[in-house]
Amino acid sequence: MYNDYLTWKEKYPNSVVLIKSGSFYRTYDNDAIILSYLCCYKVIKNVLGFPIRSLSKVLKELRREEVNFVVDYDVHFSLENDVNYLT
């Protein structure tokens, strides 16, 4: 999982990278700290996870703060055109 994050982070260094893991999204390192600050989630051992059902809330906060982001997902869905979806 962390290796996937690092791969996408290398491609998108100026974006918060969200990786789907089962019924959660996870992010790591500085991205975890950013989401912790914006969404009041707890970072544990440099990892932040949140349930899939909270994705729209998280993306809303990232947009509001004008933070670039990319989302890795394995189920097709559409939010807005300004989102970079990774498959």
C-alpha cells in the first residue's frame, strides 16, 4: 500500500494522494498531516485513514482550501472534472 502511495506521490508531488484500501482511503506522511489539519482526523504512525463514505467531505475540504489532490479508486464513479482519478 505504502509503495503504491510513493509511486503516485512521485508522479504528483504537489498533490495530496488518496489510496483506496478496502472500505477506507489512506494517505501518508505530509499528506496525512494536511488532512489531519483540514478534517480533524487522527494520524497514527504517519498514516491517516478514513471511510469511503467520508470521501466527499474530504474532497470538499481540499477544494475549499485549494489543495491539489489525486484519488486512487477501483470502482468507477464521477465527482467533478477537476479531480485526477488514478486507476
